[in-house]
Amino acid sequence: MSNPAENLKEKFKKEKIRITQVIRKLKKNTPRDLDYRFQELHDEAFSQIDCLNCANCCKTTSPILLEKDIERLSQHLKIRPGEFITKYLFLDTDNLYAFKSVPCPFLGADNYCTVYEFRPKACREYPHTNQRKMHTLLNLAEKNAEICPAVFHILKRFAE
């Protein structure tokens, strides 16, 4: 099966203005209606897109790791949190921990996550399109549309 992220950057560039307009329009919706519609389109997108055929998020971006994430992963890997931080993480410009390298050090060649049960909260919730209070995540959705074909699909559907 082909990678759904193929040519996504080019598709996003072509649709950027339209997607920005959609985001502006969505900001005017009532939060409850927005949550409901996002959930519908999220389910639709993921009925067509298999993350294991893509893994673009894992290949191109790093999640923010919370202290709980670091503790959980360290415990799973049987190393001290300080050692985990030294080996895998850096502090970004917002003083938050992120992986030093992309692709993710825990992404397997088969696109499976080797620490799936212990993965960071940001990975568990990605692409954040089935969250409550989507009105607070619209700017993030716009950014993620360039990375995740499901988010791109959702925002294009809103544009119809």
C-alpha cells in the first residue's frame, strides 16, 4: 500500500490559503458543534488512512515529552530518567523536552513503535483531531495538516 503522506507537502502548499481560510471560519463555530464535526471527520479519515502505512509524524517531528512520559519510558527501558534524558532528549526553545533526533529513535523499520504501550502522551493523542475543545487546537490542526494526511483530509472536508 502506498504512503498516504506522499506529496503531502506539495498538496499542503497548494491548499495552504484555503486551509487558513477554513481555520478562520472554524474559529467562529460553537465549540460543541466543532468537537462533534471534528470527531466525525476524524473517524472518516482514519477509516481510510492507516498510520502504519505512513508514520510521517514519527519520521519528521518530535513530540514534547512530559515528566510522566520520561519516567514511564525510563522505567520500561530500565534506565534512570537522567540517563534517558541524556541519551534521547534535548530542551527546545520553550524549555520543553523533545527527542534529539528524527525519525523517532523508537520507530521501527516497519513503522511500528517499539515502545507503543509506553509512548509519550503527545504521541497517544496525535493528531489531536478527536479531542474535546477543538476550538483551542485549530492552529495546531493547521500545522499538523502539513505532516498528517488525516488532518489534511479533515481540513479539506471542512473546506467543501
